[in-house]
Amino acid sequence: MSVSLLDLWSQAGNFAKGIVIILLMMSIYSLTIVVQKLIKIKKSESATRKFAPLFSRAVQEENLDQAITLAEKNKDSHVARVLGGALSEVKPLLRDRATVTAADINSAERAVERQMLIVLAEFKRGSGVLGTVGATAPFVGLLGTTMGIVNAFQSMSAAGGAAGGLAGIGSGIAEALITTAFGLLVAIPAVWAYNYFTTKVENLTVEMTYTSKELIDYLIKSVGSEFGRSIFTKEFQAQKAVSGSGHIHG
């Protein structure tokens, strides 16, 4: 005898219906988080693919004004936000034609770390919910199954073990097992999504760490030998060379 899901729902008790409603709410919540995180990550990756080559070219040409502008404009890129944190520390010095010391570079590195923590926290938001849904949904469904089986045996006991009681317990167990199946249907996508986003966040972390370290290394290599200071604009470096030669007297 085949029993439709609609028939099982109509025959289910209030407790089983409550379990199904809870699982449905968990499923909708987790799917909403999955869609939001997918949109955010895809948007950030797309923005980074456009930003990275332009930023790299600006740095190679020692045009840090353009690099700063690019980082400020690309708010959707996770890499741009992290690099912007570092450049914001040296931006006033560059604009004022001032010197950048080793302490300024250390400050820029700390700014990178702070910004990276913020960006990672945004990317990880909602992952805890996915992990919780994936871990608890099967047990919520099992709770409905357990109570359904208890009710089925109580119905069989009330029927005195007659053939009708056996038929009743069969349909009761079938009704009860539906909650476990539904719990698994909710949990499996949540676990897949949790593992997928965990791997994605790890990859994004590598990208942010690599590019930020690359920028910091560039700043460190640009530090001159004189008093541990450096100038980042070609024009000012040329002025410094002329000024330095003017101090040589016979």
C-alpha cells in the first residue's frame, strides 16, 4: 500500500507536524544564508579579478597615488579592502611629500591585519548556522521518529495486537520515519555548503595574506639606507639626489 506525503501529513500528530515545521524553518534559514554568502563571495572574486592587475601595474610603476585610488574605489574586492588598510597609513605621508619610516611600515602592516580580521569575519558570518543545522537537523528528525514510534506502539497496545493494530503500527512507523528522512534532507545540503564556504574562506585568506605581504615587502624594499627612511615618488627621489649632491663642497 502506497501512502502519499499529503496523507502522512494529515495523519501525523501535532508533535510530528511541529518537528517538520521546525526542520522546514531550518532549511529556509540555511538556504537563505547560502544564497547570501554565494552572492557576496562571487561579487568579491569578480571585483578582485578586475582590481588585481590594475593595482599590480600601478605598484610596479611606483604610482602609489593611483594604487591608493584603486583600493579606495574597489570596496567590493576583499583584496582591495585589505591593501587599502595598509595604504591608508602611508597615504598622508605620500600626499604631503613626506618620508616613510620603518615605524610607518609597521603601522601599515598592523592595519592590514586589522582589516583582514574584519573581512574574514564578514565572510564567515552565517557559517556557524550552517554547521549547526548540519549537525542538529538529523537529531531533530530522529526526535520526531522516536516519538512517532512510541505513539505507534501505544496504538498497537490499545488495539490489543490485532491485525488492525499491526496495520496501524506499520503506518505509524512510516509516518515517524518521514521526520528522520526530512532531517537528513535538511542536514546534507547544510554540511556541503559549510564545507564549501570553509574552503572558500581559506582560499580568500591566502589571497589576502599573499597580496598584503607582497605590498609590505615592496614598502620595506623601498626603505633607503639613509636613516632608514624612503621616498615613494620618483620626482621626490630625483629632488633628493640633486639636494644630496649640492651638499658636497670642496
